[in-house]
Amino acid sequence: MLIDIIAGARPNFMKIAPIIRALQVRQEAGSKLSYRLIHTGQHYDASMSGAFFEQLGIPEPDVNLEVGSGTQAEQAAGIMTRYESLLLEAPGALCLVVGDVTSTMACAITAQKLRIPVAHVEAGIRSGDWSMPEEINRMVTDSITNWFFTTSEWAGGNLRKSGVEEERIFFVGNTMIDTLMANMPRFSPPDFWERYKLKPSQYFVVTLHRPANVDSAGDFAEMLQAIGRNTRGLPVVFPVHPRTAKTLRDMMDLPENFILAEPQPYLQFNYLVKHAKAVITDSGGITEETTVMGVPCLTLRNNTERPETVEQGTNELVGTDPAALAPALERLFTGDWKQGGIPPLWDGKTGERIVTNLEKLLCG
């Protein structure tokens, strides 16, 4: 029973690692399940892709579709064409996709058109914001998925509302948290830690990459200035996403307390997050990690597909108005930030639960 595991972008790698580990353990015990790791090449530079494979112990891909850069439509078309060629030559028994990137949607469509069933890990999450490419990817993928593995009861509820039968939904938890818990003892400081004399709880981490925040140089500069003004002179470590770097090149002045860095490998980035006073971000996945590590998180978005990080965790939606940062950071500095807790089944055992269900579904 050959399972194609699809990975295409940085968030995917953290989500597939626990599934691969669980499959390897079951194979050693005589399981009939096997897997073929397919890297679509959606993220193709070492800092956004290669280092993650090495640090997380993910084996070299069996297939690299090497789609490379391009518009979303160009990437989707390239992935679909190349994955279709592979499936026509050597079909699998299941296409397992994770998350909500272009690779997720493109491979799910391709597999279904060749009558290969699809399982979606992290199914059912919704922001309700159709301006986000990821939201379209989620909706399309879930509309053609056979089996749904969810991170929360809320995600399962979204699927039920859309008409998905209960027997196709499996609440298993969050593989991102499996990876986080497995690697936390291995976190290590980035090479610039000593250079900038960073100290635990005495700096901020910022990550921004969503089009609404970074594509307009004027709006982006206003947001960065608001962060700089309201972090009380503490260092602000800003690992710059390639998309964000394009806009930064057109900007002249950055706040003096900003430290620009390259995208960080997994172990170094999460060391920064774990020891930060707070994280300011527009990423969804980082809000999950800060929730488990108990780090305050300010999300510069008006909505989230992960409401459990707000309702149960340490995250708060600040919005995209720079003026909203000042009162939020004031509450942080005065100690008026919620403690938060860890959502159900975010316990480091999600990969095992997924593979257990796959054995039942595929092997009877």
C-alpha cells in the first residue's frame, strides 16, 4: 500500500516528519504500508527547504518535481503536470497532502482525476478570508478529499457544516506540535545570538509575509515603524521571508532596534521564538508553536484559521491597523497578557494516530 506524501513548502516539512517517523516504525513491525516522499520544489532554496530536511531527520525525497518559482497558477500547473506523469507511470494507493500550500491543492486535484484517493492532514481549518490564497487551497482540497485528519473539533465542525460524513473525519491533533515537542531539546541559538547580545525575554521576533501586510511599501513601512516605536527599544529580530525581502529593498529607513536576518533553520528559529518576550507575526503555524511554548503572540491579521490559538492559547488578533499595536504591546509590558493553555490532542502523538487510521483505511 504505497502512500504518496506530498511536501512542497517550509510549513509542510514540519507536518510530514512525524508521519514519516510513525510509518517507519510500523514498517519495522511488519506493516503493509509504505511511502514515497514527493518534494514538489515549490520552495527550492536551502534556507526555505533543504535545511529543514536535514534538521528534522526527513529522508531525501524519492521524487523531486523541481517546479521552482513562478506565479501561483504557473506553480500549480507545473506540479499537476509533473505529478500526473509520475502517477501514470507508477500510481500509488493514496495521496497524502498536508496544510494549505499550492502543492497541497495541485496534487490533490491530480490524484483525484486519476481516481487515487486523497487524505488531507490539517483539514477543515478556515479563515473565511477569500483574499488569502491559502483559503482557496483549503476549500478546493477539502472539496475533493476522501479522508480528513483534523487538528481541532472546530475544524471538524467546519467539515460537517459542508456536508462531510462523520466517518470520514478523524480528530487526531496537530503534527506541527509533534515536531515541536520532539525537537525542543535540540533548539540552539542562531549564529548572531552573541553578536547582538540577545537575552531571553529581552527581544521580540517578527515574521511577516502575507500580501496584505508586505506588498505595499508604504503600509509595510508604517507597520514596521509602529513595531519599532512600541517595543521600548528592545531588539526586534526579523527573519525576512523572500517575498518580504522584495518590498524591503524599496524601503530606506528601518527602526534602529530591528535586526534583519536570513530565514532561519527550524532549530534556530524556534530557539528564538521560545526565548522571545513575544512574537509579532502574520503566520498561522507560528501561532500554534507559541501557544504550546507559552510565548505571547500578536497576530497582524483580522482573522485566523486557527481560533483555538486565540480561545485557548497565547495568541491575540491585533489586526492590520498599525495603531492597534500600541495598546496591545502596552498590555504585554504591564504583564496583562493571558497565560493560555494547550488545545486537546496537541500532545506529540498525532503522527501515530494518523498512521493507525491509515492502516485501518487502507489495509482493513
